[in-house]
Amino acid sequence: MKPRDRIAPMIDQARRLARRATDDDLPIDAERIERDMILLAFIITSTGQTKLAPLLDRLERELAEYRLERDPLSRAQRILRDLREPRR
């Protein structure tokens, strides 16, 4: 049995677990990033594919950055920081 055939049912189950619409229908927001993290975590734990860990790391960073960008104080600080930095 091919590896793809072995994990296909698990991927289908993960997609149902994440309850997501097509990517094109969803805006990028914290909820979507969290659903993608759930799906990826399920795939990693179900298949043991630790090579996918960098993707999970990236999603965690993206979620932290998204939340930081929604904080008014952080946005104001970024605006002032951008004004001080020379334009290239």
C-alpha cells in the first residue's frame, strides 16, 4: 500500500475535524490559522511526519504576529517605528 493511500483517510478525517470551507472562501484570521494548526497537528501526530514541524512553527508565528497586529498599541508603535526608519 502506498503511503498516500494509507494517510488519505486520516487527512479526510482531519479536514472534517477542522470544519473548514475552501481556502478561497475564508479570510486570513486567527480562527483560520488555528484551524490550519489543528489540521497540521493531526497529520503530524497521525503519521509521525516530524518533517512537517517547521510548518507548525510557522503557523504558530503567524498566529502570534496576527494577534500582535490586531492590538492597537502594537499597531501604533509599528507606525512610529516605520516613520523613524529610513525608506529604501
